[in-house]
Amino acid sequence: MTLKKVISGTNLEQAKSHNRRVVIEAIRTNGALSRAAIARLTALSSQTISNIVEELEAAGLLRPEATLKGARGQPAVPYSINPDGGYSIGLQLDHQLAVGVVTDLSGTLRARIERNVDRPAPAEAMPLLAALSSDLIATSRLERNRLLGIGMAMPGPFGVEGMTSVGPTALPGWQDFPVADELERLTGIAVTVENDATAAAIGERLYGVARKLGSFVYLFIGTGLGAGLFLDGHLYKGSRHNAGEIGHIIVRPGGLACDCGKRGCLERYVSLRAAYDRLDLPDPDHASPDLLEKLLASGDIRFEAWLLEAVEPLRQAIDVLEMALDPETVVLGGFMPLPVIEALASRLEPLHLSVSATSARATPRVLVGAAGKDTSVLGAAALPIFSETNPQFDVLQKPIV
């Protein structure tokens, strides 16, 4: 078996916490490993590995498997992730839906609940999210002392005057609202918040087409449009956690007016809201994405016109991302129905010439996401797990009291 090299550890005593995460990531990536194999992969000393494995086994995060017979000496004991060693809650809030899930340490879904909402402000949403968390704990019957935390995904950008909570693609009333602190106060559980596109990039990396990729961009097509950036094995979130707000780059100078104050923004052409507006629906705030799938299947002329209008702006966005970031691929996903995303993807060729247009490519320049409509909420659930286990996800989290 070929083992995948993971991030190296350090033998410095003060880096114990980091090294524990390195060891768990090595096992999560490669499956059950002996102590010797972990040492080879992480560049940590045999003694350091022995100490860490003993600590993690005692904490219930690792479990020993059947021994492996070696050529000489005592048989090696492989260690695997203990799925019941830890759990996390993932929450996602959007314009019409609040979704909650519980996943275990291996990423297996243990429970899922959803509630209908209507562009909720904090006063309505926070008690609902707290109740969702309580219901998930009760439904999954998880041990409270094994709960690592809550990860939450919601539309960005965060803390940007003139963009946050402005217009129909944003949620109203969230400007400067302390989401993590308030939800932690209501639940007593540590909370990490990310924008939905970044959470979706994590979800696709764990469960979808990006599992073996080191650098990719996830284009999240929801009510608006955003991008999650996974570069050289690390999430890139920017100085204010707003990297990837590609929906507000101008692709049509002087084009359609955007509520951010500019004209010709990308999400005015490629998003659920853009499609609803192009179809001139009587109540776009409450339109269902399922309607778009039905219109596609029926060959609706107005919908086909929107598809044609959306392709070139999307093509431009992919060109910008490729030239600026040189990713292995751009993944298309989000709340847009899968058949509609596939229809958009099929119309993108010919893509513009860019640094990604090489004959030696092993991965197509554009892929359709495979993690499904729960990509963001599953990625949100991974936030507290990776803050405990993966040094490549730099998420700061308060301890659970």
C-alpha cells in the first residue's frame, strides 16, 4: 500500500497539541497505521509517537486493531480512528432552510434535522439554531462529554459595510452580530462560524470529488455566489475571513445593478437569485430551487435564455480564478440543483486560455461537486473536529466548559 505523506510534526515539547493533530490526520488520511508507519510519515521520533498514541488511545480517539505480523520481532499493532471518540454538530443557515447534522470522528453522519425559515434575522434564528442543536444531541444519543463543538455555515461576507446583510442574496440584520458568542451562550457549546462557501470546500475535500486534491476552488452557487479556497493543502480564508467573495467581482462593466452599489457583479448573472430574476418570478424571495430543475427538464425557453446568459460570466470567473490561483480544478456546487449545475458545466467549453490549459492535466479544469446539497453543513460539522485533529485547518476554538 502506498502511504500518503502528511504534514510533518515537530519534536518540541511545547508542540504536543500540534503533534497529536498530526498523528490523527496521518491515520485519518491513510487508514490504520502502526507506530512505526506513523513515525515515518510524520518525521516524529519513535518515543514521541509512542507517547502520543498512548495518550490518544487513553482519550478514546484511537483504537488498536488486529496485530500485523512483521518479518522479525513482535507483531505491529495498527491504530485507527475511533468513530465514537468524538462528535460534532454542523449547522447551516440560509434564506429558506436551517439544517443541522451530527457527525462522528470518522465523518459518518449520525443525525440530520432541517427546519424551514424565511430570511431569518438573529432574533428568530438564534433560538432556532440552539433548539436544533439540542434536538440533534437528543436524536443521536451522543455522549455530551464527547461533543467537540458546533460548526456553523452561513452566507458571507462578514463585517463589510455595504455588503453584509444587504440585498436579497444576504440575510437581514446580521451586520456585526456576534454569532459564535451568542450561540455558545445559548447552548453552552464552543462554536466556530464560517461562510457557506468555505464550509462547502471543506465538505467537498472530505466527501466529494476533491478528496485527493491539494489545491482547488469551490464555487458555491446559492442565493448568491461565493468561493471556498483550498490551496496547497490549506484553507485560505483571508485576513478577515472574507476571501472568495467572488460574487461581487464585476464581469459586466455597467451591467445589472447590484445591491452592493456596483453594476455587473457576477452573482447578478450566476446564482439562484439571478435565475429567479431572469424568469421574472412573482415572489423570488420564496422561490424553490426545485423549480429550476423542472424548467430545465421541460425545456423552458426563458430558463434556457438564462443558462446562455450565465455561461460567459461564469467562464470569466473561472478564468480569473485559474490565472490568479492556479488550482488543480474549479468545483461547481451549492444549492443550485445538480442537473442545472451539470447543464451550466456542459456549456462552459471552450474555456478561456489560462495557465490551467495544459496538455499534461490529470484533472479536468472544471468538475461538478459530488458531496451533494449537504456539502456546506457537513463541512461545518468538520470545523470542530479538525480544530482538534487537523493542523492544516487553522480554526481557533474556545474550550468546552
